[in-house]
Amino acid sequence: MRELTEVLEAYLAEMKKKLVAQVDASMQVEEERGNPDASQAGIMLPAVAGLISEPAYIRPGLQPHLSNALRRLNDVIREQAYTEWWLADVSWELGRRIQLSMRTAACIRSVAFLGKMGSHSHRSAAGQYPEADMMPVGSFSEACVMVMDGRSDAAVLPIDNSTAGTIADVYDLLLLHDLHIVKSASLAISSLLLGVPGSTFEGVREVRTHPQPIAQCAASIARYGWKAVPMESTAVAAETVARLGDQSVAAIGSREAAALYGLEVLGEDIGNTAVNQTRFVTVMRDLRIPPDATRISLVFTVPHESGALAGVLSRLADFGLNVAKIQSRPIPYRAWEYSFHLDFESRIENPNALKALYMLEHELPYMKLLGWYADTGAVF
């Protein structure tokens, strides 16, 4: 490996000389064109890309090692360039929006949520915003539209479940309506079998609930042979069962829904696992970054080439940023192409978060900031 090290050191020294000369020449051209504020990173990075190549004088046996080393060297130099120039780039619109949104507390007087009183979404919304007006709606889409047209200050939407995974429709709606996440919190989900008075666990033949609890209770549904009928929310399911009065039809829902609609608890904890939590996000029209923000959510695409996604993760690691979640999602109308939803952790005092956002926005074909918000970590 000594030979490889010597080759790299010589190559790096030669490359630095060429890079400085090329960037200086490019900046002079921009000044002559009357564009003194041209992004220096925008000039430097293409120059780097053009210089990183494999020298012809390497021994064949070291070729794979050199290729990997040069790829890594490319990453390091590009990261250094972004680190040096991101503050000076006055044309960075996302950076300007972030700075204007920093430390702005959200005033939430009304909250839209899916379903009726007693649904899990209602429990989450009321638990987080006890003083706000609760506004039940029939779909996630309707909740988002109410925020967009100003009828509601915010919407509380489920986005992840520890058993059933990501609720992809919510991500799609955030992009469609250009909404931003301002807070997240987790709700402990206890899946209860609810029936009309006089019914028994053994007599149940059909269960009604939202599609998420159907997935979260799939093992029990299969074990007992219940017919699963999806409803728009757990509370709507409970209300429907109470109205039908059929002892063979039950709902999967909460204790609050049972109390509201006069149902009895026929079975406790029928979910697939003993620990079942749903993460709810509060979304608003405007980007707001509270002082206690700890989590950043992005959606992005990568070039269709080997190592593209790994490169994104490697760059975040280089900046000391911990990835909390990554999820792929098909891109509508583009067969077999995917976007990625990624969360990483950072407080607003950490400049590396902004450096990473600057780098990713310049490097990737598409990137959108969904929010920089407080992830309370609380389970209620």
C-alpha cells in the first residue's frame, strides 16, 4: 500500500495546482462578464469533477484500490469546497428561507385530523394541542386541503408505524400540497377489539377498522379467521359497529372510541406486537423551524448510477449527521424510478446541517426540504 500512498500524494499535489489555476481563471472570466457574485462553489465543483481521474502510470494490480481512493478523494474535496463556500453563496434560496424560518414558533389554534372523536388521530391531535379547535375530516387529502386554503392552521397526520411501517400516502400529499413538517410525536397504540353489548370474542366474524390497524393486527385477523373491512378511521368503524348492533361485527379501535360509542372491549392488545407506536407529524403551509428542532426530513432523487445513494449517505456521515430513517418511493409517471425520503438528526446550532443541505441541493437532481422540526420522542 506504500506505493499507492505515494501515487495518491503525488497525484493530489498535481491536482491542487491545476484546480487552483482553473478556478482562478473561471472567476476572472465571470468578473469580466460583470458577474462578480457568481457562486464560487458552482465554479469549483465542476472543475473538481473534471480533474478527478485515474492516472495512467499506476500498476494494474493497484487499479481497484486507486479507483476507490480517488472516488473518496473526490468526495472529500467536494465536501471541503461546500464547507468553504456555502456561507458566501448569496444566491442560495433554500438557505435564505431557512434563515428566515429559524426560531419561529408555530401558532396553532385549529387542527385538522382524520376521522371522528375517539380516533387515534384525534387522540394525538388533542394530546398535543389541547387548546386548539379540533376539526375532523374524512381523508388525509381533505386535511391537507384544509391547511392549504387556510380553514385550519395545521393538520396532525400519521406518517410511520413501528409495526406496519411508513404511511406513504401522507408523504405524497406533503409534496403535492407543498406542506411542511413542524413537529413530530409518537402515540402508543393499543389495538382493542370492540363490540356491541352482549357480544363475545368467540362470536366475532367480521372486524372493521382503518387499513393501518388491519395491517397492525394481521396476525390476529388471520388466526381467528375474521373478515377485515377497511373504514376511513377507527372511530368511524366504532360508530358503524354501534349503529349496526350486530354481535358478529366488531371494530378495532381505542378505549376512548369504545366509551364514546357505547361499545364493550372484547379483546385487549390484539396487535402483531406488544409494542406498537405511531409517529404523527404536525404540518403547516409555511416552513417554521422552532428553537428545539432536532430532525430534518428531505425527499430527493439520485442519478441512476452505481453508488449514488451510498454517496449521499457517506456525505452525511462525513458531516457527523445521523440518518434516522430512509425510505424509497416510486416516482409517479416514471416507471421503475424512485425518490427517497430521508430523515437525519441535527439541532439548529449545528452548521454541518446547513452545509449538508447546500451540498445535496447542488449535487442531486432533485431535493426538497420537508421540515426541520422538533421530534419530541414522547410517547403518549
